[in-house]
Amino acid sequence: MKTGDRESLKPISQVPVNVQTKQPRNFWLVFTSTFITIFLAEMGDKTQLVTLLMSAESQAPWIVFIGSALALIATSLIGVSIGYWLSKKLAPETLDLSVAIVLLFITAWLISDIINL
Amino acid sequence: MITDIDWQLIGISFITVFLAEIGDKSQLAAIALGGSSNNPRAVFIGSTVALILASLLGVLAGGTVAQFLPEKLLKSLAAIGFATMALRILWSEQ
């Protein structure tokens, strides 16, 4: 996955100053919104229960934790890479629209979880 | 200690969690957010830290995590979060 977004592809000297300064604040903005939403959605969710059950039943919960942490890194990397790859392939409007639809689909999925709880 | 790490257990937990996660909401969220934000690295780190923290809490709290967890509240907050992000993208379209 080619990390870094469109702005940072140019040498840093050519990048307009406001984009340079935007970068750190933007990182934290994106990081926190991603972290909060995914963390809240994951609490009590399937993945957490799987890890919980396996660690409870095995004598080595930390070994289970290592295995699941590696898996979570892998799936997040795959997910973000697919998203990044798609963002290069799709026209911006279709990309934004499809992302919004997927996010609304996740919202509906969460709501159905809440109802079935 | 290093030698007697149960590599089989690591492999099993990796595969189980990987398969559990692949079709899960957070994977979809990683794809959607990874595509929409101009900072995919932040999305990757945010998603990974959130997932690892959630599973860490699962390991630490064990069975009790389910009892005192206000799951309905947490999931509704998450739903609001995802809905807001979707609407922000849609409104920024105009």
C-alpha cells in the first residue's frame, strides 16, 4: 500500500504551507473519529467475544491475545488498503457516495444489533 | 520461556479472529474510511488500536465484560458516529 495521500506525493517544499500544517491536525482528527467509532462498535461484538472465549478456555490468554492482535492488524491493513485502492480507482463522486452508503449500511447493522440485544 | 510459546495457539487464535473479523462491521468501516479519508495511515492506526484495545479488554475482563457493559448505549453511540460521518460526506458533496 503506497502510504501517504495525494498532497504528500509531491516533495515537501512544493506542498503549500497550509497543507503541511494541516497534516498533523488532520491525522488526529481522522485517527480519533476512526478509533472512537470502531471501538464503540466493537465493544461486546463478535471479535471481542471470540478473543474472550478463546483466552478464557486456553491456559495462555496472552498467547491468544497476541494471535488476535496480529489478526486485527492484518484485517485493518487489508481493509484500509482495499479502501485506498478503491479511492484511486473510483471517481471522487462515486467514491464519496459509495462510502456514505457503506457507512449508512454499518449504521443500520448497528441499529439491528441494538434491537436484537 | 520463549521456546515454549504455543505457536499452535497463536495460529489458531490468529485464524479464528481473522475469519471473525473479515466479514465484520469494523472491516467494512476500515474499507469505507480508508477510501474516503485523505489520511489512510490515520485510519489504519485508529482502527488497529481500537480493535486491539477492545480485544485486550475482552482478555482482561474475561466473561464479566458482557455483564456490566452498556452495549445498547455503546452501539447506539457508534451508530450515531457512523451516521454523522456518512452525512458529513454526503453534505460535503453539494
